[in-house]
Amino acid sequence: MDGANPQTVRPHGAPNDANAAADWFRDLARALRISRLYSPGNAIAVQARQRLAATLADQLERHGAWAFRITPTEIRLGDQPVVRPAPATAGEEPRTGLLERLPFFLYRDGVRGITFLPGIPSRDVEAFVDALALGCVGVAGADDIVTSLWQANPTHIRLESLPLEQTLHLYSDPAEGGACQRGLGLSFGLPPVAQEIRGDLGQASGPAGLHVDDRDIDGLPTAYVDARGAYETLLATRDAEFARLRAEWEREAAEDPAAQAGRLLRRMLECDGSPEMRAAVAHQAVGWIGAALGRSAWGEARAALDLLRDTGPAGGAVDAELAAGLADLADESLGDSLDEAAPEDQARFFAFLVGLGRAGAPLALAVLAGASRPRSRAGAATALSYLCSDEPALLAEALSDPRPAFVRDVVAVLGQIGGPEVVSLLALAASHPDLAVRREVVAALAAVPTDERTGVLLSLLAKPDPRLLPALLRVARLEPDPSVARALLGLIEAPDFEERGDEAAFALFAALADAGGAESVAPLAAMLLRGGWLARPSVRRTGAAHTLARLGAPAARGALADGLRARSAAVRTACREALDRREAA
């Protein structure tokens, strides 16, 4: 795979070399993500690869050859790591994107060292990116990274990989020279070991050694064919067969592989509709879905899902296998990929999510957590409202996420779902320390039936936040509710009531007028008449008079009549203004 003139690889590891190499590997990871999103001929993919090749050639010209060592978790230039796992934040799982997984993909396929030589042409970089793109996706039956590069025959890339074979020698007699000691040889009664094993080859007595099969050998054929004559016979049909084969190949290459696979699997079901065959096809479809999602091929994933639904196997095992396969793909890099996708590709992805049913909820949550563009986040939230409408409890775990913005979006999804099923989840979110989350809880309560939301309203009213109170009161004023009225009276009678300001105070009285009833008349009358003939004007007195006027019950009208006869001018004025406003309304 070398193919280049021997060049001296000078030692590396200086920080400037390592930093440049680390930057290049980040560009490589981005080019791989773009390769999964776009076809090779797309202008974006072509530009990304050209920039990658130009950057590498420039760095090699300045720094000399780069010789990297590969471990399962790191790529090192000399003694400096250029790719390694990101440090984990306390209480969070470490982020493992495509860049962090590159060392594992290379090490898994046997790569232990890579050297890039100065003067590297762009075709070598193209071959390297293609090999990595195929190896990272893990398509069934695809070549590994070493094989792909060997077939491409790059001239300026040296690869160090594990040997493909190892010579084994066997001991013919376990008693010779202490050869029976464990770890020294493969003798009768001893397990194989990873060290070199020596011995005599050929016929040996006893159970050890290599033995010649002395069974009867079938007779060799006695008919012979003249090679030249046979070749001339085949030569007459060569051109026609070559043209036929090429036409078949071009027709097959022009057809969508996904369509071919779908037809093949459906044909298998037509030939054998047994439960065993259906289970086998369903298993293949599940793997196909995972591979398509890994390449960001949303349309292909939808075709595989349609095939899975058409097989109609007995559900439980297949659903569990599908959920397990999708869980491995539910990381935040999915949101990053979707941000870079075209709108039509995003539409295909969200249509695929809705088709998955409840198994698609982890993927939608991963997009909601990892996406940064409004279109992607809005699509994920809408998909979640469909996927979790029958089972909102699927979102319970997401409410304990440490990121307030993500929790707020999940609460907004609960508000879109609505109904009594989301009340317990909203009650959990109502205790969140972030104000934006609690504000979203108040907005979501409007979609909950009145008799179901009382408990959550009371929990929010128990510790009122001045910034949250106006929105909370708008929800509380929708329907009469004695328990809400008692909570509002408690806030009005609290010592710090008048410190809230006139606007908040009158909002509390207005909410009480809608939520209260006959049980609120006595406390309001006491507020109105408190102070006797020394009573002075106050927000509490004025609010009590206006609330009694709005209640309109006989007891409320009686309390206002008593106020009109009070000795205090402040009480009489408050009652008269309240009645005048009531009549004007």
C-alpha cells in the first residue's frame, strides 16, 4: 500500500504539530458527517474533501511526514494525543461524537499506525475518507478500512496493521523436551496459546501431530480437454457475452440498492410465508433501519420500516429489538446532522419518526437536545407530541435532565398533548428551580381540564413568584374553584400583600372574583369593614369592594349595603365606586 519512495519520517510530538493535526482530524470528522448527508458528487461534499486534501498537503509540506499511532481510544502523534475522548463533566455522560469514535473504528479494523507523506495527492485523501466513511457506518458485508485502502492503492499513505496469518508448528510427542508445559505448545490435552508452537510435521503415532488421511480417495477424472480448442470456442462468444454482462451491470448499478433489497426481501416472503421466515426478514429490516440512520439516509430508513411493518411478525421480540437498535443511535450528534440537512431531508426524517411509533421517542428527544436550529427543534417537538400522545409517561425521564432549556421544550410538548394524563408530569416540572420551566408549566396548564389542574395551581400559588404570578392568575381565573379561591384569599390576607404593587394586587382580586363564590363573601366583608370609623383608603379595601360587587350573591350585596351605611368615608366611597362600576358594566 506504500508505493512511494522511502522518505525519512522525522520525530513528531511538538505542540504545534499536534495542534495542527488535531485541527485536521476535526475537519476530517466534519467531512465524514457531510459524506453521510450528501452524495459524493454534491458540491458541498466535493468542497469539503478538497479543503481537507489541501489542508493536509499544506501541513505536510510545512511539518514533514505525520506518523500516527492508533490505540482503542486515542490517535497520537509522537507522545502527543491529537484525538481522545472529551473529559466528562460531573454528573453527565461524556460526549462521544464521530471524532471521538475514530480511534475505535481504526483500531477495530486492525490499524495500528498511519503515516501521511509529503506530496500526498488528493486521490489518496479521497481514498482515505471513503474507507473511513464505509468503515464507520458498518454496512453488513462491506470491506474493512485496511482492505478498502489496499484496493485504492494510495501512494503517500503508509499503513501498519495486524498480520493476516501466523505460522503454527505442532509438537509430535507431548513427552519431548518438556513440551507439554502449558503455554509452550499445542499438545494433546492442552489448550491453544498465543505463542509460537514448534514440532515435527508429518505422520506421527498417537493422538498428537499431523496425520495423513488414509481413507480411499475418489478416482481422478480420465477425460481431458484441449485447452487451446476450448479457448477458441469461448472466444467466439466473448464479445456478445461481454456486452451482455456490461449491460446487466450498468442496469444493476443504476438502480437504487434500497429498492433492490426491498424487492428481494419481499420476494423471500412470497416464497416462504412461515413465521420463521417472517422473523428472519424482520431481523434483517431492523438492521437495515439502523444502517440507514447511521448514514442519514432517511428515505431508505422509511423504506426499511415499511418492510418491517409489512412482515407482520409476532410483535414483542421485534419491537424490543428495534427499540434496542435505535437506542444506540439516540445521541445528540443526530441533532447536529439534522441541522445540516436540507428541509426535504428533515421532512423525511420526521415522517420516519412518526412511523416508528413509541420506539421513535428516544430519537426525537435526542434531536430536541442536540439540535440548535429552530426548524429542527420545532420538528422534533411536533413529532414527540404525536409519538407520546397516548403515553406521555415516555417523557418523564427527560424532565430530570440538568439542562433547563431542554426541560422547557419537553414541558411545551406536554402542553401540546394536554389532557389529564400530563398532570402528574406537569406537577413534577412545577418544582423545577428554573423560572422559564415553571412559566412553561403555567402555559401548559391551560390545556388541562379544570378539575385536574387544581393541585398544580395550588402548588405554584403556595410559593408565588412575582414574575410568574400574572400568567398564573390568567390560568386560575378560567373557572370557579373553591380551593383556588382559598389559596388566593391566603395571598390577599398575607402581610406582604400591599408590597406586591397595585397591579398584582388587583390581579389577585380579579382572579378571586372568578374563582370564588359564596364562601368568599365573609372574608371579603371583613376586609371591607376592617378599621371601623377610623378606616382609611387601601388597595385591600377597594379590591374587596369590587370583588363583592362582581360576585353578586345576596350575601355580597348585603355586605356592600352595610358598607354604604358605615361611619368611615373610606368604606362608603369604596362601596359606592364598586357598585357604580358594576352598574356601568
